Amino acid sequence: MNSWQFFKEANHRFWHHWGSYISIVFWTTMLIGAVAVPVFTWLTSWILRMGNIPYVSYTNAIEIITGSPWVALGLLAELLALVVVIYWQFAFILLSIVNIRQEKPRTLWAVLRKTILSLQGTSPVTFLFFLGYFIIIVPFGGLLLSSPLLNKVKIPDFIWQFLLQNPVATVAIVTFYVLVGYLGIRLLLTLPLMIIQQVRTVPAIRLSWRKTHGRVWFYIGNIVLIVGTKALITMLVYLLAYFSQLYLDTTKLAFAGAMVNLFLMELISEFMNYYMSTLVFGLMISGANDFRQLRAASLLQFSRPKVRHWQRWVTGTALVFLTASMVAFNAVVLNGHALSKPMAISHRGVDNGNGVQNTIPALRKTAKENPDYVEMDIHETKDHQFVVMHDENLDDLAGIDKEPHQLTLKQLTRITVRENGHKAKIASFDQYLKVAHQIHQKLLVEIKVTPYDTPNMTSLFIQRYQRTLLKHHDRIHTLSYPVVQQLKSQAPDLFVSYILPYNLTFPETKANAYTMEATTLNDSFISNANQRHQQVYAWTVDDIDQMDQMMFLGVDGIITDQLHELQVEIKDNTDHPSYANLLLALMSELGADSKN
């Protein structure tokens, strides 16, 4: 049997019981999102609160382990519990699909009992393998299991951008993913063998390796067909909705048509996600069973219960409630109330490479585009002054293997830096600040911190610049939590944002705002910030789809290297947009949700 033949057979099986398959994946995902996610979120906050730890980041990870070992153990125990819940979700969906394929689609309690029994027979090695199975071994793990608990298992975009700038790193990354992709396919059947046939971990790995021998392209072909079908159908429905809305916008049916089109887009997006997951699960089940038809004489036995009317009533009521909620939400979105109008913030004072980052010529050019803020960086120098510079080494921009703290301000301002085909002198913070205020450009100043800074660096900064920063409504942000604390204690009127490279849990700080890396930013973080009257800025957002996503999340500011594109997108989405444009913006938001 080739890939196409199996794909056709898999589709036949899916459509034979599509309602049961969709219900299983939908209700399991809903249960995880409604119960497990809030519980784990609360538990993380409680553990940190008991240990008097305001935040979790790579900057204080060692400090937590060495200074608060009980907190570290609590977080580790929570991580293990989270893995167990994700394993349960995977096992329950897998066993449910097996059960449906055996023509017994309503024995959910029996499936639940079997899932619990499968958990009892697992070992720590099983869970370690399972964790790697989705995070490392299977790069297409998100195609298989869409779990809200896995949403934060991401590599931030800024790390990718940094790595991909290096050709050697790029080749290494591509090679790595080719290898793990190959391993992922060879080990694809391991968990089904462990869960369905109760094979132990190591024998299951060997058996999966044997069963997939000579079939790598078969599995690749099926995955391509499944993902391609999902993408094609979704794209066609989106295009139909968009082009029909272009016409409807010229009629009196514009709003009604937009409501129907948006509902159709949401429906097809969710349906195709469940379709994709079900077919990939089915591929694993069939492979584990050597592509033989599952029989009632399988290791799994389920009794056939009587049809219970209450089950239909609960499902029907839930569907009516969800439909009503979607319609109400869509009405809010289409009336323009669901999108924020964020501040447009130029990253390092440039727009699309119009100059050298953090230099005065680039500032003057960019300020002509009227950004709400220009974000820029400062370092302390050898003589305890402040220079405008992002990198901790001058090598990339100036070809000099020196760090800012090794040179005086006078030495630094004589150096020419080059980037994007432009060149300029390094500026002192005093010079940069003076020009910004002359041209009425507000700044978002990032205070860079190194181990070589003087102990009173923050105090020096406050003494020299507090008055002028307040007068011109400039703001500050920094990756250093001690600097945030010092600024808010010594100069409480200054607006200070704490930079977070990863969203693990919501921090408890006195910062006025959070500058959050966009990859793991979600609506929960935004909601928590709003409740505490703290703002949220997303960085660094250069992709139009991601700009739309941040606006739908409701961020207060977007930091970007593509200032003009961001300004145009904000105007298109918020300045009396057409319904067709709103649908176009929502397509990226629905796409982001489907990946999560």
C-alpha cells in the first residue's frame, strides 16, 4: 500500500465516524484548557509566592535553584505532573480513536479506565521519552497533539533570528532538524505500541524502528498529504470568505455577511485541525498494528453501553452555548472593539535598515515617520558615562574587539559604526537625548547591564537624567530586575518596563509595564497585566501576521524594525477598516491559534 492509497482509506474511515472523532479531540482539548491550564497556572503562582520570588526567567534560574531549593523542587514536581497530564491527553485520544475504529464509539468511561490503567504501568523512562517525543524528537508534534499545555514549549523568535544570521549555525540547524525528523518517523510508533499493546519502553523503541524500516517515505508522504489537505481546504475557504466579503462590503448585507464568513472561517479552522490530528493518530495506530484491520479481539476490550440521552443533551447544549459565544465575540470583533491601537515603537531607532542602529542620523530619519517612541540602548562606559550602544562588543558594527566598559566615552564617540550600507559615529546618551528632545521624539531607553557596571550605576543614571526624562515623557525598560527595583524605589515617578524574554508565569513586580518577547505572549498575560493596570509591549514584531496577532491580543505597544509597515497595518485595522480587511487580519490570528 502506497501513501496515496492509505490516505484515501484513512479519509474513508474518518468520514465514517467523523462526529465521534471530532468530539473526542474537541472535548479533551476543552477539558485541558478549562481545567488543567488554570490549575497549573495557579499552582506556579502559588509556589513562587510562597518562596517570595517575583518572577521566573533564565536570569534568575540559578538563583532559584541555589537560594530556594524547595521552590525549585516544587516547580520540578509541577513539571512532572504536567507531563503526566499531557501523556493522559495523548493516551486518551489514542485509545478513543482505537475504540471508534472498532465500531464502539460511545464507550468513553471504558476508554478512561483503560487510560488510567496505562498510566499505572508507566515508568519515569516512559515520561522522559514522551517529553522528548514532542519537544525534541518530533518536530511536527504540534500537528499530532494540539494541547494548551504545550503552547509555551517554543523557541523565541529572537533566538532563531540570532542563529540564522550565522551561516554555520543555519546549516547546523537544518542538519539537526533533518536528523530529528528522521528519528521522529523511525520512533513514531513507539507510544502507540506502549499504550495500545502494553509493550515496555525499550522494546517499543526497537519494535518501532523495525516496523518503520523501509517506510520512511511512506510516512513522510502521508504527513505531507494530511497537512497539505488541511492547508489547501483552509486556504480555499478563507479566500472564498475574503472575496465574497469584498463584494458584500458594497451592499447593505456587509455586516451580516461578515458574521457568516467569520463564523465559517472559525469553524473550518477548528474542524481541519481536528481532522489533521485524527488522521495522524490513525497513521500511528495503523502502523503499530502492521496496517491490519483492528478487530474486537484486540488487547483493548470495551463493552457497548446503551445510548444515553443525557450525553446527547449535554453535547447539544454545549454546542449551542459555544455557537452563541462565537457569534457574540464575532460581533464585538467586527465592530472594531477587539483590536487595540498599539503605540508604534521603532526598534533601536531604525526603520527597515534606514541607518545604523542607535545612531543620531538614523534617529533623525526615523523620527520623520512620527513613531510614538524610539527604542534605544545605553551602556555604562569606563569613565562612568553612558553611551548609545546595543551590543556588548564593538566587533560586529565597528570591527573592534572591545566592550563599552573598556573604553571611555571620548574614545567611544570617535568610533565609526557601519550597518545596512550606512555609517555614523557612536553617540553619547547626552547627545542622543538632546537631539531627540529637539525634534520632539519620545524615547524608550533600555538600560543594558553587565557584570562590569559600577554598583551605583542606576543611581548615577537617575541623578543625571530623571528630570529631563520626566519632562519629555520618556520611558525606560531593562532586562535587569534589580535595576527595575532600584528605579522604582529611588525614582518612583519614572515609567519603567521590565523586559521578559519568555512567558513562563505572570510576574509580581512594581514595574509600570512589561516588554514581552512576542513568541510566547498570550491573552492570559495581557489580562493579568490589565487587571494590575500595567501595560504590555511586544518585541520584536516584524511580520505583518504577527502584528495583527498582537493587536488582537490587545498589547499597548509594538516594538518593530519595520515601523512603516506597522503604522500602515495599525491604520488599516483600526481606522474604519472594511470587513474584508478585518477578515484578512483575523486569518493570521486563526492561523496562530491553530498552531497552539
